[in-house]
Amino acid sequence: MVPTREEWQRCLEIRHTKAVQDKLSAARVAVCGLGGLGSAIAAALARVGIGRLHLIDFDRVELSNLNRQQYSLSQLGKPKPLAMKEEIARFAPYIQVDTDFVRLTEENIPVLLSKDEYICEAFDDPQEKAMLTDSVLTALSGKYLVGASGMAGFGDSNAVITRKITRNYWLCGDGISDAGDGIGLMAPRVMICAAHQANMIVRLILGEEQ
């Protein structure tokens, strides 16, 4: 049985208080990259009732993704933005989810992210991370950006932290670990970093960034 929008909203207000939920419900957040980090970030933000999510990725769900990404076997081959939208609809049916099945570039970032006040960088590739970060901080300087660096392997959970880099830019991770021989991307540590990013977005929306 699917609850009504009013029932669903009321449950969120009971858990979070109405004042908090009103702010979360009014927010627009973009998640750039929907792999292990981005899919977990999107799921966490949907569960707290973010009003509008913008999901962006150019990739499709593959079998090798399922060790750490929030997809199912039935979604193999689907574009990740559409697959993630399906997953969110299972537990947060009234979230507004916009999708773009496209690779972000320096040229399209200012247009695609223009309406999103809060932006999560969740790419795997270091060059794409740097490109998105530089583009947002220069072309979209009024936006809030939360990125990630260092969450591979199975090291100390407490080494994953959130740091403020500039006025509108926060970075989550241990800043060191990278995937390589003998150290891969594993669900627990990736999800710890994703939780840091999602929580930082919530704090920014609620004005608790300090």
C-alpha cells in the first residue's frame, strides 16, 4: 500500500520536526556521478525528504557495480540516473527527481547545474573530479559544493572526515587512499564517505555548516 503524499510528509515531520523538514523539502540538490558514492548519497538525501534531486551520470549499471552501488540485478544495462530514480521511487515516492543521462563537461555544467543550489561531486576519475570542482567554483561560484577524496579499501573508518576547503566548498574522505592493486572500492568505506557528503549537504541546507 502506497501512503498518500500527506501521510508520507507527516511522517518526515514527526521524525525531523516540521521546521527542519520544511527546509529540506524546499531544497534542490544535484548529485554528479551515481556510482558507489553518488548512488548512496542520492538514497540518503531522498530518505530525509530533499524536495528535488537532480541525478546526473553518463554510465549504465554493470554487474561489477553491485558490490558497492545502490542498484539491483534487474537494472543491469539501464542508465544509472533512471535506475536510481526507480530505486528512490520504492521508498520516497513523492521526491521530485530530475535525471540527465549525459557526461558533464566544462561547457554544459553552467547550464545543467544552474538551478541546483547544492552540488555533490561523486566521480571516480580524478580528472573529472577536478574539472567539475573547478567549473563549479568558477562558473557557479554562488553554489555549495561537497566533494570527496580518499575512501578506498578497508582502513580506519574514523580517518574519513569532512573538511572545509573554501567558503562554499567541503571535501570528504581521508584524502589519501586510492583504488589500486590489492585495495579496491568496498561498500562499507565508500558508504561512510557518502554519508559524510549527504550529511554535509543536510547541514548546509539547515544553516549548520560551522
